[in-house]
Amino acid sequence: MIPRERIMGIARETFRSFGFAPIDTPALELLEVLSGKGSDETDRQLYKFTDNGGRNVGMRFDLTVPLARFAAQHISKLSTPFKRYHIAPVWRGENTQAGRYREFVQCDFDTIGTLSVVADIEMIVVIDSLMRAIGFDRFTIRVNNRAVLTGLLEHLGLVEKATPMLRSLDKLPKIGRGATIQEMVDVAGVSAEQAEAVIAMAQCSERMSGDNAASYDATFAKLLEVTGGNETAKNGIERLRETVNGAIAAGVDPKRLQLDVSIARGLDYYTGVIVETFLDDLPSIGSVCSGGRYDNLAGLFTKQHLPGIGASLGLDRLLAAMQQLELLPTAATPAPVLIAFFDSERQNDYLRMATELRRQGIACEMYPEPKKLGAQLKYADDKGFQIALIAGKDEWTAGKVQVKDLRNKVSIEAVYSHDSPSGLVEAVRSMLNQSEGHLLA
Amino acid sequence: MIPRERIMGIARETFRSFGFAPIDTPALELLEVLSGKGSDETDRQLYKFTDNGGRNVGMRFDLTVPLARFAAQHISKLSTPFKRYHIAPVWRGENTQAGRYREFVQCDFDTIGTLSVVADIEMIVVIDSLMRAIGFDRFTIRVNNRAVLTGLLEHLGLVEKATPMLRSLDKLPKIGRGATIQEMVDVAGVSAEQAEAVIAMAQCSERMSGDNAASYDATFAKLLEVTGGNETAKNGIERLRETVNGAIAAGVDPKRLQLDVSIARGLDYYTGVIVETFLDDLPSIGSVCSGGRYDNLAGLFTKQHLPGIGASLGLDRLLAAMQQLELLPTAATPAPVLIAFFDSERQNDYLRMATELRRQGIACEMYPEPKKLGAQLKYADDKGFQIALIAGKDEWTAGKVQVKDLRNKVSIEAVYSHDSPSGLVEAVRSMLNQSEGHLLA
């Protein structure tokens, strides 16, 4: 929970710094709001029951359906663009496995009510800022625009087969080229040549080599050629160019951007830019932050057309990755300093010392009982404290405190009295600054 | 949600600074964990159902029962003292009213596994730190120790009537002295004299007048007299003295402490110190942060004896109070600055300006479309932005930005270029510093 909360805190700060405002919605929604809004699978996995008031209700399975309900209900009172974030648990009664739980937290941010490319760009900038604020340096944001794929399908006369085609395409990284072509032929009923054309285009994946979207020019030209001058594809490519250049202007390091025409992400839903975010040191864990532009958020709840764009940080997946990469602190305490309670006559003095450290921004815990020092230091080790402060009768008399580094067991002596705590504060700070530097430590 | 999240963030920071670690537990618990653990009322209000796996489950109605279940299950792996906080929603199917909802957030902190008075003192220091960090100056922490009341009941030979007596006593502020005595006589079956003795003692309520617990000496002497030398009462008074002196040594301003023998708070449960926290400017809203020491947290789940102490911030009640006291900001954006999108040729320049402000810690939003300035300023007003930054063709050419204070409509001009944003940053900072100073603004 310590790294979970820190990441959620960083996400909140990042979203706010772009003007996204928090909302919350109830865990329970009327069943009619939730049913039929996701897939057959989410319907099956729904936790639902009849409440004491006879209402059929369910526990939300994502934060998008509640946002759609909320937007449909309140949009007349909300100025657009309506920018919201929502960090909250959702529930799915599925079979659990590593990184998949029946209750898990989603961190969503969305901008509703604008078609502007500025919102597309901003989504990428938010993801970049968020990943860097968490402490990542090596990650790649893969960018696509659904219009490119749509344009190709239009050009090939396969628009009506878009859904099965793109579902098959999503499986490409897993099942490989041959099996994907076979599935497209079998399920979507296209020719092998058509399937090959789609896959050939989707396999365009290119990391940025220069400092603006011109480094994609050769690929863009190839995409234009493959799509035979189709207008939809052309607009998609132009929009991609503008999106990428905007993100770089806003400070995204070009080395973190990759054009990837294969990413489709449930294309029934997305209509414009699509992004996925991969850790360079663990790409196999999948995208840790994904999203895109959609045409009509609240279509199921209102006639008003509400376009939007947003993405979601996969908190549990990111934490699983960080654990695998050994980027997580193991301490079971959020406070680095334990004040040993040594001389029972000095109870109030230890309490005051703790207050003085906290006033200087140093989180610390006072051991509550004057037990043997060994027991207190064992507690400190078990919990992962970094420093123990030890003052017995002699130290109090001499105006000194032992500052013990629990990692290397080295102690130094610091001058301390209630009226001038700065010697102790400086000693603790300097010892903490030598810490190991886990992300989020 | 903006002030809600800020208070929750302050609570997290405060709890952590004392070494409390976050835990989370699932919203759903097995029904057998929840049933019969609260009152008849919480049983009736439980949201419960049978899940797809045939398990009878319920949604937690507080955070204490899940803590008890968690502690019973894991205490062998947790070092004690185990200090945890838990900020999460709970659900009760009750009739809603102002400040009472079917889903609401509790902010609990508890220390499990120690009987030390240091933990009693720390609870008061945490509450004081939390209230001050939120921004309150005028509040009172009322302190009692259940042992004082227990001692009196022992002295009067009424121990077996403790539950109905104290339930009646809890009603004293609402129904008055006469009705409380009548109820004690009718329900608990005590004599009018006995009822009067209990009430007379409970009415001891005294704000601290000196700078340590000696200012209570006259009251303590009276309590000792009334309880006729009873040992339980004597120990309770000594413990109160130590608790109050420790809190003051740890930095709690004595003017914020009040001895109040009447507070009982469901005395079946609490066994030692009890506290309630009142806003001096709105005491009628009730206690906004309450807690105390209990003997046996997990008795229903394990034979191991787990004493503990903790308190809970009533987030919804506190927000209701802050709204009534006009201490809440009204802005619907967490970002104070809106960058108007004015010159469509400069899209990437506005994006870069936004990034530079954020890098300096200034949260800002760029309007996503080059609409008419009037529409953008209306949006800024609707959302409660404090500052609009306006740069058109001429400003960009001249290397300047208009910084408009949206509260008093005064504009100043700041020098700005991507390479030297400091003039703009300083202008924005200085304008923000003149803001109205709502708590949490």
C-alpha cells in the first residue's frame, strides 16, 4: 500500500497540474446503468443484487460507464471542456491471477466535449509527465490513429468487416502473422491478400529518429501509398503528425515516441488517436497506460453528442512491473526514523523530540514502551526503518543523541536540546540523503 | 471533491509523519465477518448478497471490523505496535440526510498491540496536527478516561448497570438533566440519588487554564472525592494527568484541551482514554474527530488479546462544517491558471508555455480550441480560474504575455519567451499570492 498510495498521489498531482478536476461516483450504480455497457464478459462478471429498497444495483466494473452516466446527467451544468480524473476501485467477479484481482484500482483521466488536437497532444504529455514523476526514465509511448487503419479498410472495401478484422489484428503479437491471416480469412471472410495488406501496414512500427515528426516521413509516404490516397487515412496521418509535433513542443522527449500502426485497442470504441505505454525494461508486461479518442461517450444515456479523449493508468500492472524490476521499497513504514524509548523518565522529552523532527519535515515514530533496546531495534529492522535515534540518561544529560544508520549499523553522535534541535535535524537529513534510491523510496 | 481530496491528502501526510502505514481491505467481506459485529442497526443497514461463487458477502459498514479481521489474520506476521491508517469508503443502507450518506469515507488511524500511555498521548497529538494542517486554529479536543466513570459506577455499586447508565448519559446534552435522571431511574432501575451522582460528576467539564494538567487539580480532587477513593477512578485520573501533560510536552497548545467527564462514546467498546474534537465556531455540528482506547480489538475473531487505540476523522461532517463556515474554495478546477488559445498559428507555443509553468510548480490548463476570447474567459469564470494568460500575434512578436487577474479584472504585462520564462512565472506567482486565502484554496 505504501508505493500504491504514493503512485496514486503522484497521479493526482499530475492530473491536477493540467487542470483535471477530481470526481467520484458511487460504487453502486443502478443495474440498468451498468448492464450491456461493457462486453458480455463484464456483464457476466458483474456483482449485482437487489438492495433493501428493492432496487436492482451493481458494483461498477470500470470508471468509464459511471463517467458516461455522470456526463449525460450533468453536462448542462458543466462547462466544456470538462476535464476530470477519477482514481477509485472497480469490481469484476473474474478468476484471479497475478496482477488481476476482483477489486482493483483504476486511475482515469478524460477530457470531454472537444475535438481539438490539443487534447490529443495533452493526453500524451500527461502520460509522459506521470511516468517521469513516478521515476521512470526508460519507457515508450506508442502512438497510432485509428483513422489510418480505417482508411485502409475503406480502401480495401472492408469497412463492414472492421470489427472482426481489428479483433484479429489485436492478436498479432500473440499468435503471429500466419495465424492472424488465417483467422481473418476464416472469421471475417476476407481474402488472404486483403488480410496480408492489413497486416503489412499494421507492422509499420517506427521509433522516432529525429526531433520531430518529419522522421516518420518515409513511413507516412508508404502508408499514403498503401491506402491509395484514401481521405480518412490521409487525415489520420496529418493528425498523427500534428499530435507528435505538439507533444515534442510540449517537452516530450522524442526518443520516447514510437509510431505503431498495429495498436487498435477495441476499435469499436476509439475513433482517433490511440496510445499505449511500455516499459523499455519490461515490455512483456504490456501497456501500463493506454487510452485514446472516442466519438460519443454518453451515447447510451443521452442524445447529446459528447466526444472525448482519455487514458487510464494500470496501477496494479505498473506495481507488478516495478516489483519485478526491483524498483519498489520494501519498508513497511512510511516514516524513516524510529525514536527508541530508552529512559522511562524522559517520556515527554522523546515526545517533544518527535514533534521537533516532524516540524522539520522528518517523519518519525516514537517506540511506545521503554523496552530493551534490542527489542526496539529488532522492531526497527522488521519494519524497515532507516535510522534509529537513541538517547539514554547519559545522552540526555550531555545534550546528545546517537543517530544510528540501520542499514550499515554505523552510529554518529549529534548535539541536541529542545531549544536547538538543528544539529540532530541535520544529522538525520544527511543520513537519509545517503539512502539507496529506490523509486518511491 | 477538490477539498475532499485535499483533506484526505493532508490526513495521509499527517498519519505517515507519525509512522502509521496505509492498509486497504476489500469492499466486500464474507457476511459472517460483518454480521453481528456492529449494532442491530448496522446489521439492518448492511448491503449483502450472494456472489457468483455462492458466497454470502456484504459491503463493509466501517473500517474497524475489517481491521479486526485483518489483525486477527495477520498479527503473527506484523510486528507490534502495528500502526495503520485506512482512508476508504464504507456503506450503510440508511435514510440519507444532510451530512449522512449511504456511501461515505472514513479516515481511521489506530495503534494495535500496546497499552502504553505514549499511544494515548500520540492520538491527541495526531488529531491536533491534523486539524492544524487542514488549517483550523479554533478547535477543542475534549479528553476523558472511561475509568473515571467506571470507578464511580463501581463506587455506587452500579457496575452491572453500566451499559444503560452510560447510554442515558450520552443523551444528556440532547435531553437535559431532568429527563436523563428519569431515564436512568426508569431504564437502568437506579435510584434518583445515584443518577444524580453520576450526572453531577459527568458535568465536570473544564477548559485548561494553565500550561499543564495541574490546572485540573481542583477538579481531579473533586472527582477523587466523589468516587470515594475507588482505585479504578484513581488510576483513570492519574492516566488522564499523564496523557494531558504528554500532549502538551509534544506541542499541543493547552488552550485546545478540555477535560470533559461526560463523554462516553459507546462505552461497551472503549476502556481508557476517550477524545472528541469540536470546532469552536460550530460546536453544534458535533465531534469531527473522535476515538479512544479499547481493550480487545479482535476478540470476535481470535483468542489473542489485542489492545489498541485509535480515532477517526469524520470527513463528511468536517466538510459540511467547513461549508457552513465558508471555509471551502468554490473553484471547480484544481489549476489556478488558464492559458487562452488565441492565435491558432501558435498552438505549440501555448503548449510549451504550459509545460514551462508546470515545471515551475504552477498548475495550468490550456484552452483546447482557438475560440473567441470572450468564450474562453467565460469558461475561466465558470470554473473559477484565478488568472488568464493572454497572448495574441502582437504579444508573441513582442515577447510579452498579458496576465489577467480574473477576480479584479486587472491585467499586467509580463515579459516571456521560451528561453526565459521567469518574468511570466514571477508575475503569475505574485498574483496568486494575493489570493483570498480560503482554507485549502
